[in-house]
Amino acid sequence: MVRTRDGPSPATVEIQSLPPATCPDPVGMLVTPAKFPITLAPKRTLTLKFLVTYDCANDPAATTKTAAHNDYATIATVHHEAIDGIADADPADDVCPHDPLGAIPGTNGKIVDTGCGGRNPDHTLGADVLTDVVVTVKR
């Protein structure tokens, strides 16, 4: 787990090499926000940045409209215990990607989880987050 100035990381990212998996899994490094710690109000979002170096392609071809040639899948996880020392009471939305979960319990329907990740065929969120590394040859 990545550590911040104040302890364990509030979020991690895992990059998985896709089949045929001839490349090792890259490691993502959290870029700690300039202002830390951060207080986040209900219904607000926070974008965290991760640095990742891709130096290998399982499939050097580019993805087209008719053929996928993706090389990596990315999974992000929030660690509430690293934020406030308390485990999340509703961990179903802590990992991205995930399909829409609807109204969050205990919010009287005021907070609705619309999913996280790439777009599914029905345009909802929850599909894998994929990266295609394209190898080009200079001539």
C-alpha cells in the first residue's frame, strides 16, 4: 500500500496485465495532494492522481472499433480506515470498477451510486478500465 505523509494511503490502484500476460504488472504511485489531509463533504468528489509507467505491451497492435487489443486493466480501491481509522460501513462502493448500486443506505435516497469505471454497453458505469499500449516503429 502506498503511504502518504500521514500514514497509509487513502486509495490504491492496481494495474493487471491482461492475457497473454507477457508483461509484468506495472506499479501505480499515488501523487499526494498538495493540501493534505483533506476534508470531503457528502456528495462531493475527489480526484486522485497516480503515476504509472507502461514499458511493455502484451499485444502491440492498436485497439480498433472491431477488435480490442487492450494490455492492462486498472482497479482502484478506497481505504476508509486510512482516512479516519474506521472501516467503511458500506464497502460495496470502495472498489472501482463497480456497477451502479442505487441509493446508498442511510441517506434517504439523497445519495445515489451511479457506478464507477468504464461505460457498459447500456451506457451505465461499471465496465473494466482498460489501457492499450501501442508499439510504433520509427522508420
